[in-house]
Amino acid sequence: MNTINKLTELFSKFPGIGPRQAKRFVYFLLTRNASFLEELSRLLLEIKKEVSTCESCMRFFSNPLHNTKVCEICRDSNRHNDMLMIIERDADFENIEKSKIYEGKYFILGGKVPILEKNPENRIRVSQLKERIKDENIKEIILALSVNPDGENTERYVRELLTPLAEKDSIKITMLGRGLSTGIELEYPDSDTLKNAFKNRT
Ligand SMILES: [Zn+2]
């Protein structure tokens, strides 16, 4: 296989990218100059070395010196320890932070549980989540998941998983209000929509 085809195959593994788009990326790269390509290759080699997974929220964070195991959000003493928002992916985290509606802590599930999935623990971070909610400061868990069938399935699964533990420690489990349009991933809504969904959580 030649380099064009090999690169096309790699790009088509990216989320949401089909073979046709993947090939456009390859031809785009061919039109760039050497310094662009050098910068890109350098960053690709660095990213895994520089970024760590937070041991508390499981988020990817920049940690070039590898001198901490938890991210800046989890370490921030101004953020409320009594609220834990459960979200699917890092991109959702970025969008919620951008909206500035929320000042609590997060937990990143790492995916969704598709409706027919027999082994949800292969899809989301079940054991890490159970460990995380042992934190006795938590008073409210907010489920902030996509408004689509897989998101709703994930919500049911996580709620069932957490209810016994939550009842034991009188933790309230809420979810974002339904101001969000159907089919949406939390990566996309604008700040006002998120603000309303957060305010109207039930
Ligand atoms: Zn963290």
C-alpha cells in the first residue's frame, strides 16, 4: 500500500471521518509546506508524552512535567466539591466549561452504553466511577449525557448503578433539563441552552 492510501486509512479511523474526507486530509497535507508537516509530526509524537489522564475525573490534561496526578479542575479549591457532573467525553467537558454555568467537579465516563451492549463496563469507566463517588463531600450527582437513544440508555444504566450507593450516602441524582434538542451531543449546545438545561435540572 502506498503512503497516500496508508494515511487515508489512518484518517478514516478518526471519529466521524469517512474514506472520502480522509483522502481530502491527505491531499490537503500534500499542499502544505515542510514546516507545517514538521510541526504536525512533532506534536503527534509529543501529545501522549505531555498529556496525562486525571486520576480523579479521568479527563485528559496537559501535564508536561508529570508532577501531578490530578488535573487543575480537580485541584481547584474554589470549585464546589459537593457537585459531581457525569459527562461522556472530554469534548463535552470543554463545552460546559466554556459556558461557565457550572462550578462543581466532573467525571468523564469515556463513552456511552449503546442500547444492546451486554458489557457496559467495556464502554464506560464503571469501576472508576464507583470509586469516585465514595467521596463523602458529594451531595449531588448531575447526569449530563447526550439526548439520543444511546445517551438515554447510558443515563438509565448509570442511574441504576449509582442509586444504591447514592441512597446510602443521601446523594441526590439529577439530570439536565430537557431544553436541549433531541439528538444532540453535549459538545454542541450554546451557552444559553446549557445554562437553561442546568438551571432546569430535575
Ligand atoms: Zn480531574
